[in-house]
Amino acid sequence: MSAEELGKALVQRNLTLSTAESCTGGLLGHLITNVPGASRYYLGGVISYSNEIKTSILGVSESTIERFGAVSRECAVEMASGVRQIFGADIGVATTGIAGSGGGTPEKPVGLVYIAIASTHDTETHKFLFKGTRVEIKTQIASKAIALLLEFLQSRF
């Protein structure tokens, strides 16, 4: 599944998209905007690498980060909902995880990722454990987010 297919699906449904990225560092937005005409459906994104940006810009609760951590299902949901609201998009998607090569723990190993998708009607989250180098993990996350967005559109809109 590709960013081109995602763009076509968004245009067909007259929907807009925004992104909140942590571990992908803008790669997801990059892939989406590589498609000519992406401005028809992509409103923008926030690269929220620090917890401070997650809370101050995206509206993630400080208690969510304290209780569950920035790499959590709960944080991903709040990131996706927050970016959707900020941009006034129909759909918001968020990525948060540990791309490596350091930073992992036994509880949250390198490659652990949460992807959340939020719309006005519904929110879903997915947990993954990717393997590879930092660049490989980031690429897998961004590709999986695009595939999940396509599935979300096809099943709900």
C-alpha cells in the first residue's frame, strides 16, 4: 500500500489528514507529501520528539506521560486526537515508539511502536515490535501507518 493509494482514497472520500510524529521524525509526512497534489488532503503535521511538545502543542496530558510513558497506547491516542483538532482535519494519525539503536528497556524494547488513528467518529491504536536498524524501523513504521490509514478509510468511510 502506498502514499499514492492513500491520497486517492482521501480525495475520493473528500477527507483531510494531519500527522503527529515522534519516532518517525517527519518521515510519514515526507512520504505523504511526495505525492503530487497532496495539498488537497494533507493539512500538516507536528514532529513532537520531546514530551514537552507532546503536552504543550498536541495536548497530551502530563499525567498520561507520567503514568504510561510517551511510548504508550494512551499517548498515541492523545497525539492523534490532538493533531486532528489542531489542524481541523478529518483524520489524525500519530506514531510514537523507540526506533533505536539505544533507548530500549526490557519493558519497552527498541522497535516498540504505537500507531493511533483518530477521526471524528472513531479512534484505533496498534502496537508493533519492528526489527532492524534505526532507519529500517522508521521506514517500517511510516509504511505501516500508511497501510493502516488505508484500512481505516476503507472500513469506516
